[in-house]
Amino acid sequence: MYLAAKTIDYLIVGQGLAGTLIGYRLERAGHHVDYVDAPEQRAASSVAAGIINPITGRRFVKSWRIDELLPAARSLYGELEALLGVQLWYELPLIRTLFNRGDENDWLARGGDPAYAGYLIDDPALGRIPELTQPAYAYAGVGHSARVDVAALVSAFRVRQRDAGRFHAVALAYPDVVPEGASVRVTLGGDPRRYDRVVFCEGWLARHNPWFGYLPHGGTKGEVLIVRTAAPALDRLFKHRIFLVPQGRNTYWVGATNANRFDDDSPTPTNRQYLEDRLREVLTVPYEILEHQSAVRPTVRDRRPLLGRHPKHPALSIFNGLGTKGASLAPLTSRWLVDHLEDGTALPPEVDLARF
Ligand SMILES: Cc1cc2nc3c(=O)[nH]c(=O)nc-3n(C[C@H](O)[C@H](O)[C@H](O)COP(=O)(O)OP(=O)(O)OC[C@H]3O[C@@H](n4cnc5c(N)ncnc54)[C@H](O)[C@@H]3O)c2cc1C
């Protein structure tokens, strides 16, 4: 728990996962926090499955700093569950398909590394997988996996802020933000206000930000299907060529695609077809498609978040670049940024925007 020496007035621009967690931590430190978000935009946080998968890629590599990220995530989402009265954290085993002997050998080779103890499960319990999906060459289990209901978090937190009169549902125009020495003048809905600090959390749209647009913001578009089956759903996360993520009431999140080049952030017929084809390869029970969604993940060239104060305008900060792993990265990295803003604690160089 931080003790604010002085209450600081903050404005958070963008209330997706990044804006929610940084805002919550600042409020908890005793500061006044307002939020602005353009609800008509597609936010990555409202489309994400929120999978926490500590072992990723074809080579089964442990995610960056996962040993530190996991306890921070469990603790912060647990606090927010209590505050908001919504379940956010689901401990769910993760099973992944091994497609051939090469996969199996790579997996077994990793298992010999003591740093991976507890993360690799060679003979996992499969639950309903054999009942509902095509047989596979072999299966492996990933320990310490979970799912965070990111969309539920963002929406419950928004309701709370709206009820408190701290949420503004508008797209902030950058000319309405004017840094003036130690503070910032902001015009919100025609109403001029003054904030001590502004934290930008605009996701992939940060590329248009006049102060932080120079950073190497990328964007990876992802499309997903929400499907329902008549049969009882899987009781674990399942990674075949795509992920099947049970969401309750026989529905699944199915995805996702990855595209570094895209014309806009809308769903496309081609990717819907791609996802349907992958689903047909794996699921053996009939299903109906309820929704087809898309959004852009805020990625960075070196795959690390972007945190810090603007070099010339210290009243402006950024919390961005959560990429494909926001659910696990955001809890700890938001703490780093708050410590940095509160008492000047140095940011780890891997996430400090000063690296660019
Ligand atoms: C298909 C898909 C699947 C994913 N699956 C997972 C997963 O399983 N696990 C995982 O950990 N991560 C996953 N992610 C990644 C995760 O969603 C992101 O890391 C995270 O949600 C990013 O949060 P954010 O707050 O930075 O961005 P966003 O959620 O995009 O939020 C940015 C917000 O800023 C607002 N905004 C932007 N500009 C302005 C402005 N000028 N004025 C007002 N508001 C503005 C937008 O409206 C938006 O609400 C997935 C992403 C996608 C797209």
C-alpha cells in the first residue's frame, strides 16, 4: 500500500486493461483519478480471452518474468474481484496438442530444465477433451495457467467510475490537451479542467499521440469467434492450432488470428472462414457461431511494454505496449509505473520508454 504525501489529480486517457489497472493503483494510493474513453472504439481488452499461458511458442519457452508476474496478477485481480464483486480470475488447466514427435521431443527436453519445474506437465488429465475433440498425437499440460475475464473487469470498473462521476465517454482530441509546466490543461466536453498528470493508455491508437507517437507502436489485429455447443463445454483451456477457451454456459472463445498488416480493425469474412476451418478440424460436436469480433493488440517491436514519463513534459506519461499478454503483464508493470510516478523508483530498463 502506498501513502500519498499529496493528492494528485490524474486523468487517464483510455480505460482498457492498462487504464483500469493504473487508475486503480493510483486511486488506491490516495489520488483523484478521472477517466476518458471513447466507447465506440474497438478495445483489445473487450475482445481478449485473458489467457495466462506461462509457456508459449513452438519451442515452449517460459514467458518473460513470469515467476514475478503471476503472484502480482493473482493478488491484484483478487483485490479487484473483492472491490467490484465480479469473478475475474479462473484457475483453469491448459492442455496443448503436441502434433508430432518433434514437438514431443522439444517438450521433453524442456522438462529437464529446473527453471521450468511446475510449468510443464507431461501426463495431464484431459477432462472432456477426448469426448469433444479430434484425437491428437499427444497432449501436454501447462502449469500455473489461468484465465482473466478482462472484459468483465473493464466494464465493472467503468460502471463504478461512471457512478462516481469520474468517467467521461468521449474520444479525447489531442489539441484539447495542453501541457503547461508542471500541470496539464484539458478540455473535456467543452469544459476546461486542470490535471497534475495525464497517463495515456490508448492501446494501439497511441501511434497518433503527438507526444508518444514517436515510440515504435505496432499493432497486431486479432479476430475471434464466440461459439456455443449443445454438448457440455470443455473444462480446461485447450490449445490446438487455435485456442478453445470455455466461457460458461457451453460457450467458447475461439481464436485468434494474428495480422501485422490490416486495413482497419473490423472483422473480415476471410478470417471468419479461417477460424471456422480450424474449429472444424478440432471440435467433433456441432456448434453455432454467436459472434465474430476483432480488435488490435498494442504491440512493440521488442515485445516489451512501454512505460514512463515524457522526456520533455513530465506531467505526461504512457502505459502501453501490453501486446499479446496484457492479462499477465499489466498487474506488475502497472505497479512499476506507479512506483516510478510516486517516488521516482527507476523503471526496469526493458520497459522504460527511454530505451527508444
Ligand atoms: C483477439 C485478441 C485476443 C487477445 N487475447 C489475449 C489473451 O488471451 N491473453 C492476454 O493476456 N492478452 C490477450 N490479448 C491482448 C490484450 O487484449 C491486450 O494486451 C490488452 O487488452 C491491452 O489493453 P490496453 O488497455 O493497452 O488497450 P485497449 O484495450 O485497446 O484499450 C485502449 C482504450 O483506449 C481508448 N482510447 C484510445 N484513444 C482514445 C482517445 N483519444 N480518447 C479516449 N479514449 C481513447 C480506446 O477506446 C480503448 O478503450 C488479446 C488481444 C486481442 C485483440
